[in-house]
Amino acid sequence: MSGFLVELLGERLVGREQAELDVQALGGRLSLLGLYFGCSANAPCQQFNGGLGDFYSRFKSSSEHRDQLEVVFVSSDQERPRWEEFLQQMPWPALPFTERHKKMKLWNKYKVTSIPSLVFVDAATGKVVCRNGLLVVRDDPAGLEFPWGPKPFAEVVSGPLLRNNRQTTDSSSLEGSYIGVYFSAHWCPPCRSLTRVLVESYRKVKESGHKFEIVFVSADRSEDLFQQYFSEMPWLAVPYADEARRSRLNRLYGIQGIPTLILLDTEGHMITRQGRVEVLNDPECRRFPWHPQPVQELSESNAVQLHEGPCVVLFVDAEDEGELLPAKELIQPIAEKILVKYKAKEEESPLQFFVAGEDDMSDSLRDYTNLPEAAPLLTILDMSARAKYVRDVEEITPAVVEQFVGDFLAEKLKPEPI
């Protein structure tokens, strides 16, 4: 285990007063690692830091599992004095300030998109145990549910569900259906926009004969606002008063922002976390139940995914959608190979794959990342790290793509700043 931790975290961590801690010493009984992503300049991080400190102190002093958990701070601070001052408030260790590359790898590996974020991972394998540790700290202050691992959807959602006519049905009615778990709120404009589209998609899928149901998990700020918003929805909802069940569903899927639409197969296994993108990109629902595509055509609806980790983007000289097909076929084999490899390891792919033609979206992306106007142009864009990798050659072949991707994953490429 200690060898894996060294690979994940490096050989040394630092604590208060800059005291060094040998990562090898974390081994022994350690089974769960909490990666705390944050920044001293962020007010929500400052607020959460106190709550996490209380949780950590209680756990370390009274839990029978005290030796099985450690927290490590992964900072995005840019100023060392502020980082050092923040570190003084923490009873747990941190990655050294200078380990920026290691920190960014962790941000990308665990697809952290907002702070504060606390991700619990298996200390022996690095696999995610719980994405939304913030809710663990809030909902289980005594740490009684350690190690907070995922439970089946049917178990977490179990109980009565509402219809918008105030009637109820038991969650067992969902058995054998494809399910969309919809995290949304009326106060969120993108949520309201998605809901209007989703109502039509829901109707089309049901009319086509598929067993499909959506469960609304509200983030509204009151019962009245929940009822007002839910009146627009033809599907089911977790009762607003059942805050514990709503929180458990948020924790199960590691929800970091809304709207989020999680799609499940008929066995309750996840198909995709990107239901929002799939619904917006397929208004006729021809691709239902929306299994992930190895390669996507870059559009306004899926461009948000560029900020969720490194992305391979192949820019080509194509104005019509049909002209992008050869580009997709070019990079599809390597994209599929990557997906299969990491799915076998029960890990998320470290890369997403896109093709981009000639349109306003592509032009804006080129301008923002300061890319040359060449086409075809093979790139890897890492927006969170503000880094880009460019392969500008006359002919892009499958071998060129595979070599480029392989070198990136092996950390052989030198990044250019965005």
C-alpha cells in the first residue's frame, strides 16, 4: 500500500510548522484517504475547514477506526504565505506547496470542479469510495458510517416517492426501468432551461415504449418553491421533507453542481453522469439510453466538459456536421481503447475525446487557448491546469494520435501555457 501512496502523493507531506511526514509512514492500518481540495482565499473553504477540523478531531479521538483514516490537503493556493497560514489551522498533513504538478494530477484524476471538495479514496488502490465528503462531515459528524462506501441506488432511494398531484408511489415501482436521477432547483436558471427540454425528452422516450422514469432530487430553498417547481414535472420526486434521503443521493453520486442528470440502467448501474449533455445533444432521443460516446462533436451544450479534465480535441476543416465523421472515425479506436482499459480497472477515463469543425464555438476555443489556425490540428487541452499540448503535423494518422495520447499519459509531453 505504501508504494501506491508514494505514487499518488509523493514521498513527503508537510504539516504545521512545515514538519515533514514520510508518506511511507502512512501505511499500516490506513484504509481510507480523504483528499481535501481547497484554497485559503476561498470563503467556503475557510468555513468548511473549521467543520472538517472538528470532525477530524472527534474521529481521531473516539472512533475505533481512528488509525484507518487520514486527510491530506491539496491546495490551489498561489501565494505561499497564505498557504502556510491556512496550514496552521489543520491537524492533518498537506502536499508541499511546490508540488503543483502532483496537485494538478490529483485534481484531474478525481475530476474536481469546485472547492471545497473532499474525496474519500481507497488507500490501497486510489479508487473513489465517496465523492462528496462534505456531506459526510455534515450528515455523519460522529463518523459512525465509516468508510462511507457507495450503496445500491435501490437501497438509497428506498421509500415513498411523490407525483406532482400529491399522490405517492413506492420506490420499488422503479424496478426494471431506466432511471434518470435529476438534481435541480428552481433558483438555478440552467436548471429551468434543462427541465423544459427534459419534459419533452421524457415524453418522447415514454411514447417510444421504453420503461423510463425520472426521480427529482431538489436543491430548492423551501417546500413552497419545491412544490412550485415540481408542478412543472411529469415524473417522480423524493419528498422535500426527506432531507436525509436527498442528502444520501447527493453523496452517492458526488454531486458538485446543478443541474446534474445521472442515468442508470435497468439494474441500477450508472450509464453516464452526463445526462444533461446527452439530452441537449439528442432532442429526438434516438440514442436513448445515452451510453457514453467515445468521441463527441464539440458543441455549446458539451463544451462545459472541457473544464472537467484533460481533453483530446482534433480541429478539422469542416463546416457541416457530416464532414466531421472521418475525423471521429480517425480517433475513435484510441478513444475506445482508453475507455475499455480504464473501465476494466473500474476507473474513469483520464481523457475525453472531441472533434471540432469550423464554427463560432471552435473559433472561441482557439482564441481562448491561443492555438494556431492550422487544420487538422491535434491538441490536448487541460483547462484546469491552464495547459495545452499541440501536435501540428501535415497528416494526422491513427498512429500519430496513439503516440500523442500515449506520450501524454506517460507524462512525456511538455505543456504550453494557456
